[in-house]
Amino acid sequence: MKKRTRLQAFTLTELLVVLVIIGILVLIAYPNLMPLISNAKSTEAKLQLEHVYNLEKSYFYMNSKYSSNLDEIGFEQEKLSNQDGGRANYKIEIESADVSSFRAKATAISDFNGDGKYNVWEIDQNKSLKEITRD
């Protein structure tokens, strides 16, 4: 008769205890990571607004005025993350435009840190990029 040998392994209870500990550590670390996540997402707004600035400047050189229409300057808004298949976290808009100036705005479509405020960035004809509302 063959003798059964027992394999060394972890029990289900031991595995569950480890998972609970990892979960607790993640919950402790998550609030500390929120500012990093918000900063990373705000990079998208800055890059998109700088792109709008470049398109507006090109449009200005050709037409001697700024445009209030994103399609007219050639800007294509990527699908927003709250739409099917979208990845963009900011909605880009031109707030005002005339012969000598323009102002474009990027507004977050979600509240990144859950404080009830939505991140907003603006840029103007002087390439003055500033954060209007901090998230």
C-alpha cells in the first residue's frame, strides 16, 4: 500500500488574512496617492490647451482674428471618458474669441478626489496657462 504524503501549502484562512492585510494597506495609501493622480490627469488639460493655443495662433496668422469654434481651428475633442470608448478626462471649450484675444478652458468631467470641485484650467492668447479651480 502506498503511503500518502502531504504537500506543504497555504490554507484558505492564511490566504484570506494576507488579502485583508493588503486591502487595509491599500486603503491607507490611497488618500496619499490622490494628489499624484490629480496632477497626472491635469497634465492632459495642459497639453490640450497648449494644442488649442497653437491652433489659435495659426488661425490668427491666416485670418487676423481668433476663432470661437474648435472645429474651425482644426481641434478635435477626443471622446470623453464618460462616453463609450472615451479616454479624455477634460472637456475643451473656447470661452471667448475676438480680433485681439481668446480664452480657452478645460473642465474636468469628473471629480478626481471626491471633494465636490471639478478641476478647471484656462489659457489665453499670451499662452498664460493657469489653474482656475483646483481639485
